[in-house]
Amino acid sequence: MSLWVVFIAATIIGTDAASAQQSNPATWRYGPYDKNIQRKLTQDTVSVTGAKVTEVGIYTARVIKTFDVPGVAGGTNQGLDSFTLVQATTNVPARVGTRFGFRYTIHGTPSNAPIVLTMVGEHPPLKNPKTGKTQTRDVYELQSWIGQTYTSYSFDEEWELIPGKWKFEVWHRGKRLCEQSFMVVPDAKPKEKK
């Protein structure tokens, strides 16, 4: 069971803020139980005591899958693999293709126990041209675990390239576990001609 849960959690963190990952949460199954029964059984016996940011910066990652998440400005989260730090920084160029985020460790018992996090992102106003909706805050639930993990945001569209303060928070049961802020700055690199 623990390998299955770790595999699921390892494949669902990161966008995002993180960081949601591989498959649609509505279809996850934990052995013979559905996710709501499993969540109830494990959440009652799990103790989360805090979290600590351990690495911050610009990353590369391989996108495994993209799926719809209604609580985020772009409307989707990405399942990631090979999450690798490229540059340790909190200053991020507003450039399509840039992924920024952080690694963090969730403290508690038992180790690797599945938990549900609430991920919160605050950013300058983003207007999604597909929906016409403007947002300054993204909120969504994420299946995770006690131990090391990560979350990130990727600039995939021109309309997302808004300079200013971007802050990401990790919550569990109404308690903020950790947060990390970034300053997105205008891109100093000249655009490539197409």
C-alpha cells in the first residue's frame, strides 16, 4: 500500500503550485477503498506538525500529463517528472517556458503517510483569454504525503507573463505549513525572432 500511495503522490505534485501531478484526482483508487474512505481512515491517524522550504528557484521538469483544475487561473495543472533545479533564485524572468517553484519537507507521522494539502497561489491579476476570467488567487486541493515534495508554476502562455510578487502557500487542515514568495521581473533576454 505505501508504495502505491507514494507513487500516486510522487506523480501528482508540482504546478503549480505545485504541484498537482499525473492523473485526475476524481479517478484515484487506493486498493479496495475509494479515495474518500482512504482519506478518512488515514487523515484521522496522521499528524502533520509543520513544513520547511528546502530549495527555491527556477526548475526544469518533464510534463507527464495535463489535467483540468477549476481553482487555478490557467484552468489546468501538470503532472511532472524529473524536477531539477536550474538556478537558485527568487527573481524570475517573465518568459514563456520558465518554471519556478520550491522543494519542501512536510514534517509529521507516520513518514510517507498520505495527506490532503490545500495549495494557495497569490499573484498579480491574470486574465485568461479563453474564459475571460481574471484571478489574483488560485486555490486547489492536492493529494500529497509526509516527507519531501515540491511545487511549481510554469509560464506557458504570454498572458501569464505579469511582473510582480507571486506567493505560494501550502496548507493542511486550516494551518499554513509553509510559504514562498517570488518576484517576477520583466524578461531582460531579447525575444527570439520567429
